[in-house]
Amino acid sequence: MNKLYYFLALFFLLLSCESEKLSTSKGSGINVSVVEVSSGLNSSFIITDKGALWASGKNFYGEFGNGTNTSSNVFIPILPSEVKKVANGFFSTFIIKTDGSLWATGLNFAGEFGDETNGGINYGFKQIPISGVKDISVRGYSTMILKDDGSLWVSGQNNFGQLGDGTIETKKTFTKVFNSGVVSISAGSNFSMVLKNDGSVWATGNNSKGQLGDNTTTNRITFKQVFSSGAIVISASHDTSLVLKSDRSLWASGDNSKGQYGDGTVTSSKVFKRIIASEVKSMSINYSYIFSGPLSILPAEYILVQKTDGSLWGSGQNINGELGDGTNTNVTNLKKIIPSGVKSFLAGNSYSMVVKENGTLWSSGHNSDGRLGNGTKENINVFTQIHLFETK
């Protein structure tokens, strides 16, 4: 089933390459200040300080939500204001507006929109019938919603029990899993993590590499407590999970085959292991695709870590230059990439984005579809500023 999951991703990816339309226009005018970034399978999104949504990369399935399927290798404006949050599945884009409403566009392959439909393509944002949305996390074809009252709602693909509702049945409408107490959510590949208000972490779904952190490799179809207390940030990827504690130490569980723990080893763990003792402010983890023969995708993970001094560090897979350290060599010891001035950042699918304290956007890594937004389709292995302008 896991192989089928990635075969489907590759199928849709290859299909989108058949008749791509590409916009390469470059703007001029007033500099745009970025506050948030998000990554789909092969497209990128930013939110500006005015609440505007911009996008770059592939748009074959209407991921941009601008009424077209025209792709772009530069960031183009999509919505002018009122966007609070953006999140992406493989070929879908979700936004939360400032009024707490939820909107979605793109491919609704497995009911991840939660609007009682599946299998359709939307080229413009449609409102989803759920209100009071505080946060959203999407991975592949599964969606997690955190509401203002602390309740958790889920929809979409559920083949590994990643929705945590006690079944492996796909859902086309949002189903409540927790009534209250949830403060943060993170969707991984076929598994999910939840942070509760008491600092405990709960997880469900695929556990083939010990990514749930419960000292087993047994899949779960309901959420199980895997971290007792002290957690303040969670991050789920493909086969690896991260937890940041209130003492600013960073903990990892699951696969470490590319050295993504950054502890100098490639030894994996089925329980959460401390990999950085202190001074971690935030972290992000994702995977890179390695194409090994036709119709074969081998994901390998990497992490980015921001320390309390504003520096950015990275380790793990780096074949696409996603670490931005000027090389394409994997890193097993956590390595300093940017010395200071980092405000926010994202480990994307085979590439990374950084927002500096002055609101400028920088990116590095895979770019065959223009996802870096620098006006080319060439990979780069060092963080390069992406110039964004809005019309005067």
C-alpha cells in the first residue's frame, strides 16, 4: 500500500508534465515582505505582511487557485488579502482566512477537502463547510483541522489509520477525533501527530520505521500517547518525527538513514531520542525525492533547525542542495548554514525556503518546475534571495 501511495503521487506528477503552461514574467515595483511560506509537492506559496497569497511552481491541477492551470517560475499574486494560513497536500492548497473560514483548491483525490466529494479538480478556491478553523496540516491526501475550541477534525486518505478515528476507511467529510485540548497538529506521510495543552504528544498511523516513537513498529489506528510532557512544538515527515521541549532540547524518533538526526550517526530509534541538548527555537523536517529508475520514488529526509541566536542549521539528505550549504553532499553532523537573521523557514519537498528578519525570501534546492520562484528551472545549492515585487 505504501508503494501504491507513492506510485499515485508519481503518476499525477508525470501527468502534470505532459502539457505544462509556464509563466515567466518578472514584476517590478514595491518590495514584498514575506511572513509565512508553505510547500506542496512541486509548488510554493507565501503569505505577505498584507495577508496576500502568492505562488510559484507547477499549477497543473489548479494548486494556485487563480482560475487557471498555468504554471510559473516566479512568484505571482493569487489573493490580495485576508489570508491567515496556507497549507498544501500533494496537489491541493488550503487557506484559512482571517475570519476562520477554510478554502481549498486543486486535486481532491481522496476526500481531503472534507466537503463530501472526492476525485475532482478545482481551479479556484472553494469554501469548505467548516468554521472556527485555527490551524491546518495536510500531507499527501490527508487533512487535519484544529478548531478554536481545541478540537481535532480529520478527512481524506486513511489507509494506515493516519486519521486516528479507529478505522482505515477514507473520509470525505471532516470527522471529530478529539473534543478539546489540542494546541498543535502535524500531518506526516501516512501518520499524524498531535500536541495537547498538557505538553503531551500523541500519534497514529504508519509506524514502519518507529516514527510514532512508542518503541514499536506497530501501526496505530487511534492516537496513542508517545511523549508524556514538556513538548511545545511537533513536526512529522515521512519516516521521522521531531519534538521540541520547553527546555529547548530537540528529540527525534524514526528513520535516520541519511543522518537527519544530525547526531553524527545513521542509527535510527523507535523511541524519542534527544539529538540537540539546548538552544533550539524551531525546526522543520521534510523529505526529498530521489528518482531511481522509471516509476520509482525513494524519499529521504532532512531537517532544518533554528537556534535561539537566529542561526539556521541543517542535516540529512542533500542531493538536491536542499540544505543550502553550497554542496550536494549529505550531512550527518548538524551543520550551520546561515549564521544569523532567520525569522522563519521551511523544509519543503526537495528544497528549502527561508524568511529573514527583514522580510526577504531565500530558497535553495530542487527547481525543475520553478518552485524556487527565481525565474529559472535550474537547481541551486546555496540560499539565494528571491526578489518579489508588487505593482505600484
